[in-house]
Amino acid sequence: MRFPFPVSSSDRHAHATALAGDGGQRMPGAMNWRRVAVAAAALAGLAGAGYWAVTCFNLNPTREVGAVVDEFNGVKVYYNGGVNNSEGRNLYRDGYNLGIKYQCVEFVKRYYFERFSHRMPDPYGHARDFYDPQTAQGALNGKRALVQYRNGQDEKPKVDDLIVFAPTLFNPYGHVAIVAGVSDREVEIVQQNPGPFADSRARLAMDATGGRWTVANGALGWLRPAAASPSAVSEPH
């Protein structure tokens, strides 16, 4: 700023110091914001570390990672501990990728491989990627070579269907399972990697209003082999 009268250099320094605050230090407001930012960063770091620990380690002392916890149609379900734990990739002897042990994707792919000798053209992807929103109802999902049905439409789930669930706030990858039982009001699924204290079986409510079958818990849809589908629709090329 301009001074309206001549001042000495020492006066200028004193004036600048006064504007900056006592002793020439930063104003209290700026210091408070800095402390808040540092504290927020520290809390975020702690939260991230806590999430990593909870989801990557086995917190259930009654179970060991890799132990068989269930079986459906002769296909075993293994315990994985924390939901983000990885025990390495499971490859068939010819190199076909069955998935990362013992994630949910590894189970459904291994189930289809062992039960139906089914190989997916695209053997990779997260659980959410198994459902293709661009595939028409009853059409072939080309990446999985399975016929896809949307949740809330006219096709009821069947036993052996591969059911896909949407991502959530704490699970950005989604979830997949195998349909183990169906009634008019609920669907039973068998799943791998539901969490260290969750069960491999779960029953989900299903509504059939207006002839449209809607499965709860964020189901996107279900896939099945073409041979088991009433009339598969070919996708246009």
C-alpha cells in the first residue's frame, strides 16, 4: 500500500509486521486451517490403513484360509478370510484362468468349468464385469459365452445360474454367486468370499409383481448356458 506521508524503513517494517500479526507470524485462522488439513490427512491415512487391514487379513480365528466351507454339485467353496485377500491365481494346466484364489469370481468360473466344461472367451474381469448392460434381454453375453437375463424382467432365475450383484460403497468390484435354489419368493445362493464371518449360503427376497422377477440385494441379472435357456437371442453383428 502507499503511505500518505514519508516514513522510515523501520516504520515500514513495523507496519508490515503488524499486518502479518504479532511477531510477523501467520494469522491464527491460517494456522487453524493448516492444523485441520493435517488432522484430516492423518485420519484419512488411518482409515485407509484400517480398511486394508480389515479386508486383507483373516480376522476369524476359527477358520483357515483355503479351508473347504461348502460344496455345491461337487464343486468346493473355499474360505478366503478378508474379502480383498489374494492367494495367487488359479490356472488350469493348459493356462486357462480360473481367477484369483479364493475370490468370488474364482468360484463361479471354477463351478462352470467343472460342472459344464465351460470356458469363457474373456477369462478376466471383476465380478461387476460379468454383467454387460449393453446385452439385450435373453441375448448372448459374448465375453462370457452365456445367455444374460436382466433383473426385474420376465425370466425367473434358475438353479445353476451365475448371478451378478452391483458394486457398493465398500465393495467397488461387485459380487457373483451361483443360484442354488429358487422358490416363488426367494433365491438361495452359494458364494465364495462373502467375508470372514459371513455364511457361504444366503437367501434373497424375490418379487414377482406383474410377471417380472426382481431379486433383492442389488442383483443386476443372471447368466446361464445357452443349452439351458428357453430361446437365446443372437446379438446383431
